Amino acid sequence: MALLVLAVLVVIFLSVYVLRLLTQVTELKRVVRDSQSRYKILTDNVAAAVMLHKTSGSILWCSPYTEVLTGYSLSEISAAHESFLTAHVHEDDLESVQHALAIVAAGEPFQCRYRFYHKSGLCLWLETRTVPVIENDSPSDVALSITLDVTASVHGQLKVEERNRDLNEFTYMVSHDLKAPIVTLRGMLEIVKEQFAHKEISEIAQPTEHMEKAIKRLENLVDGVLELARVSTTDRELSPVDLDVVITEVLDDYSWQIENAAATITVDGVLPWVFGNKTQLYQIFGNLVGNALKYREQSRRTHIVIRAGASTSRRRAIIEVQDNGRGIAPEFRDAIFKPFARAGETAIEGSGVGLAAVKRVLEKIGGSISVNSEVGKGSVFMVDLRRAIDSER
């Protein structure tokens, strides 16, 4: 009797255990089906070619979008006897793609951009991210790639580069052609002045003075065009820069102008570190200090203050350059940041490109500039820069 009871208990236990296993298997099957369904939805609808392939380049499996991207049907791709990935790559990019596959074969992911011949004959720009498939903690000869069509992006970038190059060449050509007659005019004017230097002829004194001023303005204009072209096409690597060092160098170099203007310049507090290029930051603050000295109010002693202003973000730094100069009328406050525009000042020498160049340099390093001003009292220029938080003192 006891044995019978024990046998019944064992059967019940096994039945419960088997039922539990069946429930778990059913749940696992459901999870797998759901995963497969989600994966299929993803690979069928994403605008990218997803491929499993040998590191030699032959395709093992690919998503349906591969047909759209390459122009070849899935059956044509799978039936290819040679390496499909490299067979249709542009000749000039073949070495780069083979190098990428070799890196992946060594167990490292890689990303490259290359030209690919579509079945229609079109040459597309593709970008592929490839990662090795790891088996038993070591790379196998299989890799997973995701490929995007970046043709429009590359063509757009190439067009911009071509336009910039053409504009730069045109600017320098025109500037060179303008400089030649300026030199001739100045030389001829000097000859005229020398010939009549021993004579007091008031009739030519005023015209020659006007001619000299006009030549000077034309020289400033040409130099301004060249400066704007240089700023617009020059890119520099960004790194953390100590603004205290930059401002110290600016004030040292402007010491003669500061002394000549009987001005005082105060650096209020410690300035932050910012992301930028030291040469370009020098250009920015050198221009602002130079303008404050140039457009000073003659009726009072010039005083300039440089300080860190309040910022709404810990990732930004606001540097204020305040002066007690002439100030800028409201109608000129936007115009002064445009090329060859000046704040109604014609008596003071200048080309009108300084602040425009400052604005363009700041745009290149992720910054901006604005101004608050009151006529007769002075101006505050606010330079917004990316703060280099990890480099703070």
C-alpha cells in the first residue's frame, strides 16, 4: 500500500514538473516568435541594408532593403560566386574596403565610406558599419554590417566645398587684380607730389589729398575682402584654452596703444577655460580691445573692463568687454557685425570687417557675440563660448 501511494506521488510530481517545463517551453517559443517578428519588422522596414557576411565579403544573409540599395535581387546576391561586397566597389575605394574587412577579421569593428556601383550603373556613396561576430570569446569569419546610402549628403558636401573653393579663388583673383592698379595709382600720385613739392600750388593740394584718401580706403576694402575670405575658409582644431593667458597676451601687445590713449584696462576676476583655438581667441578679443581704444570718447579717460558674465548654462561662458566710449546707436547694433558696415563712423580709419570677422570666427568655434550699448555712455560686447569644464582651475 505504501509503495502504491509513493508511486502515485511520484507520478503527480513528474506530471507537475513536465507541465511546468511545457509551460516554460511555450513561453520561450512565444518570446522567440515575438523577437523574430520584431526583428523582421525592423529589417524589412529600416532604410538600410543589414547583412551577415564572411569577412572575405561573400554574403550569407541580407535584409530586403539590400535589393533597393544595390539594385540586385536577393537571389542574385546569394548566387554570387565572388565576393559581392567588393565586386561592385569603385576601383579607387576597393583598397579601403578590403582594409576595413581585414580589420573586422582581426576582431575590431570598423566604419568606412566608399563608392558603389548600383546595378543600374549609377555610382552611389555608401557608409557601412561592420562588427565581427564573436563565437566562444573569439572572432569568427562572420561579420554583421549595416549600410546606408549617403549619396545626397556627400554630393551636398562636395558642392559646398566646390563653391567655397571657387569663391576663395575668385576672391583672391579679384583682390590681386585690384591691388595692381592701387599700387600704380599710389606710385603715380607720389610722382605728382614730388614734381610739385617745390611749388606752392593750392589747386592740386586738395585733389591729391582726396586721391590719397580714396586710395587708402580702396586698400582697406581689398584687405577686408582678403581677411573675410581667410576667416571663412580656415578651420582649426579646438582644444581647452585658458582665457587669462589669451587676454594677458592681448594687453601686452596693445600696451603701446593703451598708453597712447591714456586708457586703463581692468580684468575683473579669474576668466574661465573655453573650447577654441588660441590664435582665433586672440583675434576675437584683440579686435574688441582695439575697437574700444579706437572709438573712445575723447572728452573722458578711457576705461575698459573685461570680466566673466552670468551664464544660464554651466557649459557656456559669457565674457564681457565693457568700455565707456562713444556708444552705438540702436540702428547700427546689428549692422556692425556685417561686412563693411560701420556704426556711422567715417572719420576713423578702418575697413569695417573686424566685427564681421569676429562673428564668423565665433560661429566656427560654436560661439556667438552680441552688444548692449548707449550712445554717449559706452558699450558692452558679450562673447558666448563653450566652457571647458574639465579644465577649470
